Amino acid sequence: PLARFHEKVELTGGTHFLLARNGRGKTTLLRTLAGSLKPVGGSFNTTGFLQYLPEDLRFDAEITPGMIFRTMLPSKRVKDALDLAKRIELDTSKPYGRLSTGNRRKTALIMAEFSVKPDRGNILLLDEPFSGLDAFARQAFEEIWKSSTENVLRLVSCHPDYDSMEMPSALLIEGQNARHLHGNEQTWSGLKTLLN
């Protein structure tokens, strides 16, 4: 094991950030929770519709984001997905293989957010979702996250890029220890000094 939680951690709806320096086990933890890696030790329980969005998710290079949304999302969610794509300047008619890194990331995030089941609890495990995103798109997704805390738990692995970013719930991996810190006044500025 890279790190151990010494106390039981319970997470509910809302956004929870997974923070650590590179190579400390963030992706390993997300993949273990998603079931694509066997646990090394300990135990966990997830209740709800679970989705894992890896940092390197790819779609076929020849299909467009619009085609992806229309074929993979519930029909009643497609219009909202296309509206968001337009708002964050994602060209849904351009082949996926010709999209920039940021626009590929927007496509994947829209897929994850609009695949959420409105009638039950959801768990989204997001690995570096902001990688390559511009500040405008990032803000749009953060607004969605704030408006859907009742039935969606998001565990977000990221490297924040501004000190004032609010992080009321954070799982920190520090050396060989991991812990859950929470408080309404927590920001990245205060948390980053704890990472070693």
C-alpha cells in the first residue's frame, strides 16, 4: 500500500477532492474504487450508480462529439448536453480526432455529467478532469457540481491551479498516511502546505 487511512471515511453527495503529489496513489485509489484494480488491503463500500472517468479516455477519432452524445446519452439529456457544449465552445460537429486536448476533455466531462441517473444516487470518480480545460469551461462544470449535490457524489483527483479554490471536503495523501479534512473555509491555499 502507498498510504493508509487510519480512520473510517464516509462521503455523501457533493464534491470531494483527492489531493496528493504526483505518484502518490490518486489514480490507483480511483481505479480501485471503480473496480478496475484489486484492493491491496482494507475495505470500502460504494452505493449508487458508479462511473469512472480516467484522464486518458478516448473516443473513435472519426466520430463527432454530437454523435457521441446522441448515441450514448439518454435521449432526454441530449439537448442539454448540446446546449452546454455550445456554451463552453465545444464544436460538436468536428471529428473527435481533430479536437484539442481541452475539447476532448469537455466531451468526456459532458458524457459523465449527463449520464448521471436523476432517480438514484450517483458516484462520479473523476481523474484530473480539469486537465487542458480553460477557466471558462472549468467554471461551467463547477457550477453544475454545486447545483447537483443531492444525488451526486464526485471524488475529483486534481492539481488545483488557483489558491482561493474552495475545497470544503478533501482527501489528502501525505507520505504514507491519508486522511479526510473538511470545513467550509478550506481552500487550496491552506491545504497545499500539508502535502509532502
